[in-house]
Amino acid sequence: MGQQPGATKEVNRFLEDVAEQIQYKPIRKEIKEELEAHIEDRKEEYTLQGMDEADAWNKAIDHMGDAVEIGVHLNEVRKVQKNPLTVILVIALMVIGLLGNIRAGMVEKSGIFFLDSFYFLYGFTIFLIMYYFGFESMVKHLRTKFKVFMGAWLFILVFFMIQRVFEIHIYRMTKITIIFAGELLSIPIIIGMAYFNRNKKYKSILLTAAVAAIVITSISVHFMDDYFLASNLIFLLTIFTALLYMIMKGMIKGKIRNQLFSWLLSLGVVLAVFAVSFEGSWKYEFQQCFYPEKLASDYFDDSYNSILIKNLLGKAELTGAIKLSQEELKSYYTSEWYFKSLGEFDYEYKMQSVKEGEVKALEDVLPEHYQSNYRIAYWIFKYGWLPSIVLILMAAAVYGMLIRMVGRMKNNIGKVLAFSCTVALLLQFILYILGNFGFQFGRFCNFPFISEGSASIIVNAVLVGLACSAFRYDRVFKEEKRKGIII
């Protein structure tokens, strides 16, 4: 900042002394400009009182007080915050997930688990990048990011439509991965835009159109497949929970009654689009979750997996591995323990066979994707209830710390962004826990930071990194009410 015309060197020396105490260097210029404006105002008062200009400058500086003390005080008010316990717990969960993936590769003797382990390292790196720079980068030019993101959704729709029409198949380019990742990453973008447009007259129309467009794209890409169900539920619940949070916290001007009416109308429109577009059977999904025995017809389907998991959980020990004889293991392996007892149909063709003298282990009787979909249940079977509950509580502690962190934040845009990211992570955790206790609704989602690699680890690292970054810069950034942006 250059010296003001007519100002003494003492003014600039004073400002530099203050700025040197500020830990976060990018904000020093803003603080110096604010203090300089105060000094100028005070100097003008003294000049109008008849004091000569040089004396007016000096007295205005004296009136401000000691530069170092001012700088120390401002640094306390506007410094970056640390949340080391949350960061350590997140990294600890990633380490647990990495070790579990390596172990899965050793058990399965499959290179895919070792290959996916690199995604944990990518996730760790992205988490740190987001933690240090995520919030600052997020709030800059958010409207442009929103337009780019919605354009990306249109591209995804056209891309997969072309794939289907021309029967083009791209290796490892799965619709499930892209849609699930895209919907999770859309959450902070949409919530950020909802906050920036919170006082505009037609804000609800823009929000409803954006959310409905993403839901329609998701459903269209999956062509009425139930793979999208869990991701869409997480997406919708997070968006509208965050909007309700904004209303109840008074972040949106106007009567709460009117805001709630607008919120309910938007929610109703999106849910109607969701319900009409979904041609799958809601009855089937609820039965699979609460009454899987009405649907189980094969040892390979998810309904049977839920029944099997519930049965094995009843045999798990407090500590140590579950104790099953070879006869029991073979009965579970063939699924005879369940299907043969029904007696209404011939289930022989649905059972796996066991060769004479063949020895089975616990891993042989579990669902095919137990290393990813049933990680918690596997912990219980392998190590017992007590150690597994400790691990579950450790994971739950991360969400508890994130919720506590959100409650401590003062910056509204950071608060609502951190809240939405936390809700998205928490809903994945809840659905995964329910599935691991035999209550699976729709297709499996992920256990954040632990189950599977690939996109889920990276996307969830972005979400938790953004939430922690918003807290880190909570005191540094302030909102400029006139423009409705963050500076």
C-alpha cells in the first residue's frame, strides 16, 4: 500500500507494525486499508478543529494506540483456526481404510485391492489441499463454478446417452461412480449458490430447477435402475436439510413462515419429480430393507445377504472371531441353512456345491463384496463386538467433532457449507451402518474414508476437507453485505 498524499512516514510505519503481527498474510492489506481509513477520518476531524496537517496526522496515530497491541488483538480476532483432533481422526480413519484394503488384497489375492489402495493416498493428499485452500477457493467466483458444474451435468447426460445409443463401453467408466461422485460434489456448489442468492425474489425457482435437473440426469443415466436411489436420497436430504438449517438460523431475510412455505414447495416439486421418474418398486425397496425374507430367492442377491448377515451377527462373540464348525460353514456356503428349510420350492439349483473334502473359511460364506459393502459386519465376525464397537465409535467421533465444529462457526457461508458437507458424510455413514446390520435400502453407498477406494475416497476427502477449511478460515474471511460475497 503506497503512502497517502500528505501523510507522514509515521502513518505507514504504524500500519506496517500492525500488519507484522497478523499471522494470515493475505489479509494484511485489507487490515491496513481499514486502519488507514480510520486514521484519515480522525486526521480530518483534527484538521477541521484548526490543527495543522502534520500535527493532525501524528495525533490521529497517537489516538489509535500501540501498533503492536493492535496487531496482536486483530490477529486473535482474524487468525486462522486449527482443529487438530478432527484432522487426526479423519486421517486415522483413512489409515484404517488403507490397512483394510491391503488386508483385503492379501486375503482375496487380488491386485485390484492393492491398486485401489493408491486412492487412499490420493484422498489423503486432496484432504490436505482442501483443508488449507478449499474454502478460499470455493467462495471465489462461485457463480461461475455453478454454471460450469451444471454444464458438466448436461455433458454427463449427453455422454451416457451416446454410449447407450451406439453401445459404446469404456473400461472402468461406471455410471454409478460418476453419478454418485457428481451428486456429492454438487452439494456445496448448490448450497453456496443458495446462500449467495438467499435474498433474491426468485431464489426458490433457481434452486428447484438445479436440484431437479441433477435428479433427472441421474435417473436418465441409470435408466430407471435402483443404483441411483441411495445417492439421490443423500443428495436430496442434504440439500433440503441445509436449506432448512439456513432458514431456522435466520440466514435468509423475511418471515420464517414464508420461508418454510417456499422450502416445502421446492421440496414437494423435487420429490414429485423423483417419485414420478423412479419406475422401480418402492414396495420392493422397503421389503428388502425390513422384510428381506419375502424377496430372497438366490444366495447371490442382496435380500439373502441381509438375512445371512443378521443370522451371523447373532452368533458373533464379544471378543474374538465367530466360532463356526465346518458343517455350519458348508451349510452357509451352499445356502442350504436357509433355502432348504423353506420347503415350498425346489431351491437346489440356487445353491453352491461343496466338493468332497473341501474346507471352508468364514470369508467363503460371506457376500461376494463383503470387503467393501460389509466392512463393519466383517469386523464383528472377525474380531468380536467389543473391538468393532470401538472402531464404530471412533468413526462416529469424527461426525461428532464435525457437528461441534459447525456449531462454533460464526461466518454464515462457511457455517452452511460445513454443515452440508457434514450431513452428506453422516448420511453415508448411517446408511452403511444400517446395511451392515441387515437393513439395506437401495444399493450400498460407502463407508466414508474406510470402505473402497476410487471416487468415494476422493470425493469424501473433498467434503471433509472443505468443512474443516471453512472452520479454519472462519475468522479470517468476512462477509461484505452490500455485495453478498465473501472477501
